[in-house]
Amino acid sequence: MNLFRKFLFFLSLIFLIYPSGNTQGTGEWFREGIHFDLPKKFSLKVSSGQRFLNTGIGMYKYLFEIEGGYKINKHFDVALIYRAAWHLEANEGYYYRNKLMAELKADQSFGRFKLVDRLRYQRRTKTYISDAFDLVPLQHLRNKFKVEYDIRKSKFTPDAFCEMFFPLYAFKYRTVDEIRLGADLGYKLSKKHAVKGGIMIQNGVIGLPLEAIWFRFGYTFTWKI
């Protein structure tokens, strides 16, 4: 229990030490997905998502994603991901953006704590063209570090994470394009059904407020084949 209290204290620090005076917006992220657990260490995930801004805009993004994964061993996983996201643009129309992603994930447990590091390369193209920069694919290297905690004899799983987006495109003007800090709480309803909710602070997103707070909700159905 002492370790769990320390973990909760760590989660609280994320939001207490982060400057909130300049926060310009809040929003909600919803995500629904099916996880197919395939034979021979393969997996397939299909999901959709909706993102809302509480600034009078409403839903500004709807996305569809498909991911193929492979478990190399107990600690390492790789995956290829395609995402199509319909984004509300400046002319108040929805145009889709394509993302191709490849990732390597590693994890290691220390007692009840589990450390997870995800390295992801992503390449994004736009279909809404307003200037010459929109024609250039945006490429990023994303690194997400997460700490999970296993509560003994409980279906709850808390975690805290930090993710940074490092630009790889030619006209970059800063070292880090985006920083995400957050905490989630997952709950396993049954062997096949799980839900998760959390909060995230997002800083430095191009085209969105420099500082925003997001409330996240998700549901996953796992089907072992």
C-alpha cells in the first residue's frame, strides 16, 4: 500500500507542478476498439475515435485506425499502423489526413511497477491544402514513456505517461513539436471487455491552443482467435 500511495503522489505532481494559468481549452477524446489476439504472436487492432473541443467547435476530428502487431518476445513488440483522420479545417469542412506509423515497444517490470517505452515513427499527409507547407509530409519521431502500477487483487490499473514529438521535416523551427503529460485508470470488466479513462495535458500542438487539457475515455473488446 505504501508503494501505491507513492504512485498516486507521483500522478498528482504531474498536474500540480505544470503551469495551468495559460490553459486555453479543454476537450474530450473517445476511443473504441477491437483487439484480435491472433496465433503465433500476431495481433490485429481496429479502432475508431472522436475528439471534441469545448470552444463551440464541437467534434473537430474523427479517426479510423488499423494496427498489425507482432510480439518478438516477452519484453519487445513491433507494429505497423495506418490512421485516417477527418479533421475540421479552416473553411469549416472535414478533410482527411493520412498517417503511416511504425513502432517498437519495450517493457520491464520491477515488483508491481511496469515501465513501458514506445518509440514510434509517423508520417502524415494532408488533403486540405491552404499553403505550400501543406504539401510537405510531416514526419515525427515520438517517444512515450509510461509507468503502470499493479494493484494487488484489483481490476484497476493506474498509469502515468509522458510523450514527446521530435520533428524530422525540413522546415522545423523547434526541437520538440509537442509534449503530452497524463494519467489513466483502466478497469477490466471481464476477460474480453475493458474500459479506461484519464486526463492529459497537451502543449505545443500546431493549430491548437498551446496548452489544453483533455479528458480521455476508451473501450476495448479483446477477441482471441
